[in-house]
Amino acid sequence: QKEVEQDPGPLSVPEGAIVSLNCTYSNSAFQYFMWYRQYSRKGPELLMYTYSSGNKEDGRFTAQVDKSSKYISLFIRDSQPSDSATYLCAMSATGFQKLVFGTGTRLLVSP
Amino acid sequence: DADVTQTPRNRITKTGKRIMLECSQTKGHDRMYWYRQDPGLGLRLIYYSFDVKDINKGEISDGYSVSRQAQAKFSLSLESAIPNQTALYFCATSDLKGGRANEQFFGPGTRLTVL
């Protein structure tokens, strides 16, 4: 079993939809949770950074962490075609450890 | 200018050839990483370096070697390339001195094809 599981998709939605992207993990020591966005033929870029449980909002993006269920989510409101990309979750146990990545979910937002 | 640069961006080579991928960064970060990305397998860590004198193997280091020539430069070598090393390779950096030492910044990637 992988430490971090993520549905590869693709997830296809119409413009304006609310998108929910999710990851599950098995290591209860993870405390730092990140979401990266990767456009085709580009390197991943950090989208959201959270510590421990709870919600964090940044514009149309909300990151949610449920440590009791070992489950994290990224919500995108009012999705746009420019949100079409692969979204990777990443996590680590401490602020100094290297990251463990999910395999990524490909999102397609159609106009 | 990009903070993390990788050269070459694309490379086609033949089985058995030695190839070097280079990464440079102007971010002043002390930590550097090499990953490969394959469809369905995500990002897998090959090697990482926490400073110039510290090199560590990642989960898939067999067939690869690295050199940290300076704080800003980290090279990945394939001594004898094989077709299953065809992949997208990323360099990344992170900053121990900052408040988020595990936040990684990625380069644009090198697409390597081994025939």
C-alpha cells in the first residue's frame, strides 16, 4: 500500500463547477500538507500549504485536512478552464523532512 | 529569470550512453532534490542533498548518480542509460533557513528519451 493515495482521474467538469480533489494517507505522523498544481510540460508549483488539521482558504481555493480520517481535500470554487492541470498532494511529518507525493489527479475544466 | 533552471530541456539518447542533467538555482536554498515523473507513478525521489557535503539516496537511486558541485548546482548522471529511464526529470530546491523548510520549488523539467 502506498503511503499517499490519489485518484488519477481525469476529472472533467464544466466551467463554474465546484471541484473536490482528495488524497488519503496512511502515516499518522504527517502534519504538513501541500497541494501542488502542474500544468502540462511544466514543473509543479505550490498552491496551498497547511499545517495540522483544519481549513485554509486562498481565493477560490480551500484546503481541508482531517487527520482523524487521514484525508485531505482541495476545493476549487467557480472553476475556470485555466484550472485545467494535474493536482498533486504532498505531505511530510516535520517541517524538515522531504515530501511524500501523491500520483496526481488530472483536472479538465471545459468552457 | 527562472529561479530553478534545468538543462537540457529535452534529450534523446541511446541505450548505453552516459548522460548528465544539470540543475542550477538562484534562490540561495541549501537543499536540492532530483525526481523522476512517470505516468501513473507520480514523482519519485532519486537523490537529495541537504548541503554540499550531504548526499542521500532516494527511493529509486539505482542506475543514477549525483554531484553537488556548489550550493547552487546539483547534477544527475545516468552512467549507462536504459530505455526504462525514459521519463520527465525534475530538480527541486527548499530552504532550511525559511519558515517552511519542506516547501519545494521545482524547475521546468527535462524530458529524457532513451532509445
